[in-house]
Amino acid sequence: MGSMGKAVEKGVEQDDLVMPLIDFGAFLHGDSTVKKAVAEQITNAFKSSGFLYLENHDIPQKEVSLAFSESAQFFERSQSQKNELQWTTPDSNRGYVAWGREKVTQSADPEEIARLRASNPDLKESMEIGREGVPGLPNQWPSRFDEQGKIFTTDMQQFFLTLKDLHIQVMRAIALGMGMDEHFFDSYTDAGDNTLRLLHYPSVKKSLWKQNPSQVRAGAHSDYGSITLLFQDDIGGLEVKSPKGTWVRARPIPGTIVVNAGDLLQRWSNDIIKSTKHRVIQPPPKETDQDEGEDAMVPARYSIAYFCNPNFDRFIEALPGTWEGSGKKYEGINSGDYLVMRLAATY
């Protein structure tokens, strides 16, 4: 396949922030020249904005639609059933997280996080799914409840593995784009120490934003790991902080996955790659809205995030070619220890 594929499109461009739309099919199925070109496009996006859209990623839309459908069915379960599957510890990072439990923020101060949780809680609930077979850290599956729970379990286990394969491919593109061997990261990604997060932002009253204009669905933060693969519904709500300090809407583009770099990849790249702050909002009611009564509601929102990490037993330090001229900006750290440290501050 000798074609260079489509030119890079600007999926979103505003306030000096560009989130390009990249044809990943050209990397997955192209020849070496094409793969190198796409790899550079991806790496350049991570160096500039930290965000991009992937299209032609080889994940069938029917699989994505099924995951969204089963996620919605899961969150319709009774609160008592969901609570039986509750998240317990940062070491496990598996299970159901109720509304108000998590407060995403860049702060590491427990008192500050508690204050934010009380004054401006994240309006969401989630289900966290880790890799199977980790001794002492089982996933909390609803298969114990009914047949639908068994179907959910089987389908989410498969979806987790599908996204694990895509994670490996994106990391290969990053390696190639940074001038390293394409398979440099393979030994860091083969275990699949990742987290599949199903997210539900319930319907709430519009008046909530009148009472608290700073209310968010998920507070401003950067992700913790290497990369995140995000599937949005058609409502959207994701916003990314621009170099000008403004918030830019990452509008949903059908058939694409939003991919962003996380803090550990920024650290790993010696700050060459950017982990950019983002948040999830519900726009406040407009003056022209027809229904502005006290009981007017904003619709529920769903998304699916796949948080990717280096294998938890790997030691992470500045990548070759990123520090030789300037020195290493960070001490090395164990991948698993780093994630547990960040999660402990969040919950």
C-alpha cells in the first residue's frame, strides 16, 4: 500500500489548540513509508496539544454501540446492586464508583480535595474494569445477579482486550514517531494493566447551573497514565484547555476515538509530550431555552474511557533521545506505584 492516505484534517482548531483528525488505518495497513508519516502526525499532535482524533481505527462501530448500550443497562440497575460491586482500594481500582465518590483534580492536598468534593462534586458515576486474572484483585462483575449480567461480563471482557490491542498499536506509532524502534513499547504494554471505565453523567436539573455556574460533570484534570482512548456519545461535553487558557469543546466526531496523552507519558518523554488539562461540562441554560422551569432537565451523558498504563512492574524513566542534551527532569518511578499514588489522592 503505497498511498500516503488522507491529509491530516483539523478536527478541532481554536485558540491555538489543534486536535487533528488522523487516519489510523493508514498506519495499521500501510507500508513502512505510510506508517512513518502517520506516526509522525500522531507524535506531533501529542507534542503540541496532547490531543487528537483517530478515525479508521479498526474497531467496528457495532462493538462500540454494544458497549454503550450495555453500559446504559448497567447503570439502570438498582443502587443496591451497584453498591454490591463498589470500588474499594486504589490498589484494586475495580468496581462501581457512586456519584460524588471521585473528585478529579490536579491537587494532591487531601483537605483541598475534600473541600472541592463537598462544594463542587463531579456529577457522574462509573464502573471500573481492570485486566482479568490478577491475584487478589478481582473485577466486580454483575454476572452474579442475572443473565444480562453474564452477557455484560463477557462482552466487556472482550471489549477490554480489543482496546488493549489498539493501545499497543498507538504506542507503536508513538515509538516510531519519536525515532525509536516501532516495538520499543511492546514489553511495556503486553500485560494490559489498563482500566476500562464506563461513565454515566445522570440527567440533572438545569437550575443546578444557575445556582452554581462553576458546576462541572468532571473537574479540570490531566489523566494519570500513558494514553487514554475516549469514546463520546453525541451529546459530548469534553473540553480541553488551550494555550490561551480558554476551554475548547472537543466536539464529538462520529466514528472517531479521542486520544490524549497522560501525565506518565509526559514524564516518560521528559516533557516533550504534553499531558493537557481537560474537563467535562454541561453548558449552562441559554437565555433562549424554551423550558426554563425549576424542573427542566439536561439529558444524561455517557462515555467510555480506556486508561492505558505501562505494565505495573515496569520502571519508567526518560526515554532514549529525550534527555541526553538537557538532562532528566524526573526521577525514575515504578508504573504501578505511580498510578496507586495518583488514585489515592483522587478518591
